[in-house]
Amino acid sequence: MSSSPGMCTRESARAFVLRLVERKARLPGGVEADTFNYFDSGYVDSIEITKFLVEIESAFNIEILNADIQSSDFRTVGGLVSIIMSKMAAKSASLPK
């Protein structure tokens, strides 16, 4: 991902998250990716979660907080993408103009 917060789109963030989630296996056919619960489905487990988080934080230059991890949004692809985009927008808004 780009180090410039303004360069990331929702689609590129979604593609990145899907690549990470699908390391274990491709999503089942007919599953809506945005509502897919990758955590409860075992695509990312409690052992892999730290590496998963580090890769996301590094790629998007953001910090995912415990409150983010505990939210129900964190467990789905679409929810995680929303968290990423929200953090990127907040970071961009805080940059000097």
C-alpha cells in the first residue's frame, strides 16, 4: 500500500484484506466477501491474528486498537475494511494542509 493516506481506495483495501484472509483457503463459493466472518470461520485464528494485524497496520500505516479488535465489525471483511478506511480518513484529516 502507499504511504500516502489519500492514495488508498476502499477497493484496494478490500483486495488487500481478502488476500490476507485467503492465505489459508479461497472463500467458499457463493459467499458474500464483505459479510464473510473470517475469524469465526477459522480463516484467521487466534494464533495468526497478531501477524494479520501487523501486516494491516504496516500496509496502511495505521494502528488498530483493542477497541477495534473487540468490535463486531472487525470480524468481517467489509467491517475491517471500514475500520481501515475510517482510520485512514482520520489520519489524512490530521495531516497539515
